[in-house]
Amino acid sequence: MKYLIVLGNGFSIDLLRHIGRLEDYPLTNLLSYGDKLRWPASDCNAFISFRHTPNLWLLGVRSNNSAERNTQIVENIITCANAIQMKKRETTPAASVSVGDVYLNAYKELVSFLKFLFIQFDQEITISSDVLSGWHWADFLKKLNADENVTQVDIITFNYDLWMERVLTTLDIDFKTTVIENGGGGKFSITKPHGSISFVHSKSRDVSGFNINYSNEIEILEGVESDFTLEMDNLKRHSPITPLIPPAGDSSRYKLTWAGKLKEEAESKAKCIEDGDKVILCGVSYWHVDRNEIDEILLNLTSQCELAYINPSPPEALDAVLTSLFKNYEHYVSTERYAGGQK
């Protein structure tokens, strides 16, 4: 039997809630951490500020904004950046971008913010056996690893953080990463279509020279998989390419890049699922601007798989899609209930 586990932000939220750190690290409103995140070159607070990220600031991003307000601004930035980039590629082969192009430059600021935000989170949060004790996800992963009837566990995560990798390592579960590989083995694999803070570019350099490059287009996200190595430590470095696709970003625009290869790998994992195999979706969003990627995974699954969706507040649209596509669809409000508990 094979398992396919598709993870969104809900997995990380669940982990931080278990260890009592969710209030310290607001995963539902990342930009609210903007005044606490340190600017890499100076190691001083206020990454999000008119001084350091003027375009995000002019568009209204503030650390005291509500999650809804910041989410709307981010969605506007991504939507506009996608449209601008597609238009430029159709009409001008290498048009320069002025600093006044607020949305495109805000996109670049956002990507850098996300990279160093999750690097800082990773440095400040330690995953240990004691921390994982009693956590339902840890128990569930250990059971899958020990079950001889489970031959393959493929994890597709849209999270940039390394918490799944660190959880598996702490549990002594061997795993391999796809496309940008870690040299691991075993029946667990991890695929990260939106990138990872562990993808380190070959031309990375000391963070003391960090700046946001406004001189090119969205090529700051591009590069082929051979340009990167996978590392788990010493991640706070300055790189000419930032391998992250922002929330609501569209990885389909990067077909020949690292993102395109990871997108293909995720779809391939879905195609490997056979009738009766298990599929788990946990904490996956379904915004109109990113639902295409989720749909592509779902459409590559057999309708006869056993699909469970774990989310305390499932989007109605995704619930309707799952109901329409899968005969064996079940919804759970928590992983504990999926695993047989009552919480």
C-alpha cells in the first residue's frame, strides 16, 4: 500500500500549537512578524519597513495589520507580478524594470522576506524527541514507517520550512528529497513544489552583502536544479536566486526551472497512486490564484483512492471538488480523529 500526503500551512501550525509556540510564530499572518525579523546585513530588526522594503510598505504592509489585510495585499502583489511578467515575456524579450514598478519590486521584497523569516524560525525552534512526545503526527509517521504493508510514503509539501524534515530525522525515519536531493533512502520521500529554505544556490555568499536586487525581472526565482544543493544548516546566506514561490504564486511559469521540475515530480507522485491507496490532504489552502496546482494533483489521482482531508475549517469549494472527484472521500477536523482518536 502507498500513501500520498499533501501538506500545507496547517501541518506547521499543528506542530507549533503542540509545542506551545504558535503565538510566538504567527503562521497565519507571517507579515505581522515583519518588525521582528532581522535585516540580514545588519542583524537588526524591522525587515519590513520603509527603510528596507519600501515597495511592500507603500502597498500597505504593516506588522499590525490583520491577517485578512496582509493576505489581500499579498494576493494583489502576486496576481499583478504574474500578469506583468507574462505580458513582458510576450512583448519585450528583456525589458528593464524600474524601481517605480511597485508591484514587481514588492514581489522581490516578499520572496526575500519569506526566505529569511523561515530561516530565523528554523534557528529559533528546536525539534527534539521530548518536543514530539505525544504529538499525533509523530505517532502516525512512526506507525507508517514500521508498517511492512506500507511500501511507499510520498510527501508533497508546499511549506518552505524544514519542520517535516527535522521531524523525520528526530524520529529516525530515513527519507529522500526529490529533484534537489539529499542522498537519503527509505520509503519516505519529500517533494517541495514551492521551494525550500534548504535549497542553497551555488553562488551564495556571506549575508553581510545582502541586498534586494531590483535590476532584473522575476529571474531572481529562476535557475535549474543543478544550481542548488540541499543543506540543513548554515542557511543564512545571500543568494542571487531565491528558490521560493510565494503563497498564491504560479509555479507553472517556471517550467524549465527547479520549480518546474518539482511541479512535474509532484504530479508524478500523484499518478503513482493506485485504487485503494491512501491520500491525505492536510491544511491545504484553495485560493483562486493557487487552486490550479492543487487541482492538477487531484486530477492525476485515481478516483478510487481512499482520500482524507484534514482541516478544521475546510474551504467549501475544495470540499465540493473532493466530493465530486472521489468516491472514498472523508473529512476530519484533526489528525487525531483521522488516526482514531476523539480530540
